[in-house]
Amino acid sequence: MPFVLRSKVAMGTGYGSQHSMDPAGVLTTAPGLRVVAPSTPFDYVGLLNTALALDDPVVVLEHVDLYTSTGEGPVDDLDYCLPVGRAAVRRNGSDVTLITYLGMVRPALQAVEQTGVDAEVIDLRWLDRASLDWETVEASVQKTGVVLIAEQGPVGTSYGAWLADEIQRRCFDHLDQPVQRVTGREASPSISKVLEAAAVAGVDEVAAALTQISEA
């Protein structure tokens, strides 16, 4: 069924849990539904065009941080498409495979620079089981032997829970330790800015996890 649904993730805006929750962990349990998570303006245009061209139902997750961001864009070709099922390696590294998506990509890169850990940062872009870029993920895990999955949302509806389980099944022989995860707290994002900041994961949480891994 050719159908595209744009779904806004308003985490960090104080809009409350009905607008701010990350639905990736829920949506990706639906067989046959493709889920796209662009993290840059360039990716947003290319992935949305690809979604519109598919004959499958696609949910395009749009983080509000993307709306105010700036970045590269092919101004001469706004009809360009990015391939289905292709992740983006945002930073090459050899010590840790840091897997993330959507609004956590930029904080993850900032955490890597802050800690100095030589992490390879993978922006998944396609989250559903059928579209996930296992070729890129497995090649990175074979290189580093260590995996950290970082997401903003709460641990209870975590997308990374399924992903960690699948990675440990597929890449067990290449892992030097269990897959590590960074998530938000076991709480919904609140209208209160202070409580929302406490519930959502960010740079500090990723940096702490990277430091712990590097010292292990």
C-alpha cells in the first residue's frame, strides 16, 4: 500500500508525552511498515522522496530539532532520492561502534568529540527490520568488537532493546562485551522543562557511556 505518514517527534519542546515520545520502538514492531528517521536536511529531502516513490507504507519520523537545523542540500535537484536500507557512517572509528538515529545523531557526535573515544558513529536512517542496513552495522562491529546504542527516548519503549538483541544474535562471535545502551529514563517527557530534561538522554549520557566503555 503506497502510503506515507509524517510523524513529528517534539522531544525537548515541553509539549508533553503525547507529542514528545519517540515512537520508533513501537512502530518497528509492525511487520510491513517501513520507518525512516532522517537526521539532516539533506537526508530529509532524499528519504522523503524515496518514501513517496515506494509502494509500501512508510512512516517518516521528523524530530523538531531538524526544523531549525542547517546543512548541505542539493539545491539544484530537490527530487533526488536516497537508497532504501542504507545507513550513513557519520564518523569513522576503530574502538566503539556507536549506533544511533534521528535527534540523537548530533549529541552522539558531540559526545565522541568531548570524550576523545575513537568511535564509529552510524546513523541508521532506516529503522524497520526489513530495511535496516545490516551490512554496514556488521562490518563496523567486526572492526570494533564493542557496540553502544544511543537513543533519546525512554527505556520502556526503547527501539535499541530489539536492536541490541538482534546484534548479539548476529554478531556474537565478534563482540568483546555485551551490547551497551543509552536511553532516557523510565518516564514520559513532561511539560516541565526540568523534568523533561531529566527524562531525555543527551550528550552527557552518551559521553558517560563512552568513557565507561573506554575504561573497561
